[in-house]
Amino acid sequence: MKTYYTNEVRFLLPSQCVDRSITAFIVPKAGSPTPPPLGESGEFSMILTRDEAPAGLPLTALVSGQLSALESALPTFFLQERRAASVDNLPAEQVEFTWVNGDSPMRQRQTHFLSGGLLVTLTGTALDADFPRHRDVLDQVVATMKINS
């Protein structure tokens, strides 16, 4: 067993458990003083996900697999950018893409990195037209990330 940490609690995690936890943050819609009720969307969301990373598979291959799955799931998927990045001075990859959800053009940026045998992904999502206002939030979060050993 290993100790699993969050901001609020730590506990022993049985070795057969696979970490696929999700941490979610939202930015309320402009002019709204409080976050929307659960189940309603804000203007911008950030999600931190973790998934098992098969040993020996390079980050670029893992990200390519994620992109293939997105392209299959989203008929209007269009990759805008894929580039090398860094998180805490370690290799990372950033991808940015658009798709249409119903009648709403959407944009998402994902920053992928490896940590402790996991593929960790920070995802920022907003309406395509609103996304530029939130780039600095994503940049700031990525710039301040520190990988726990």
C-alpha cells in the first residue's frame, strides 16, 4: 500500500487500486458572484485527471493515443496546436483543439506530464470565443505546478 494525498486528507491506498481521480475547478460566468449549482457549467473549467501510464511508453505516444480517442469521439475535432512544454522542469506536452458541442464551438487545452507511473493531464475548457480570456489562468497554473515525489 502507498499513502495517497489530497489537500484535505491522506490515506493508505491498496496496491490493486488504480488512480483515475479527477479534480475540477470552474470560473463562474462573467458577472456572476457565485459558482453555478452543481451540474451547471461555468464560463471556464479546469480539470486535473490521472490515468495509468504503461511502463516504457513515452509521453508522446500516450498523448497521441489520447488525441486519437478524442478524434474518434468528436466528429468536429480539429487539432489547433501540439507542442513540447515543461512542468516543474520535466518534459510535458500541450495540445489545443476545438470541436462543436451542439451549437457551441468549444476550445480545450491539455497539458500532459508523467508523475509516479501516472499520466497527469490538466485540461482547460471554455467556449471558443471566451477561451482567450482564460489562457493566462492556465499558463499560471502550469508555471506554478510542482510534481510531488
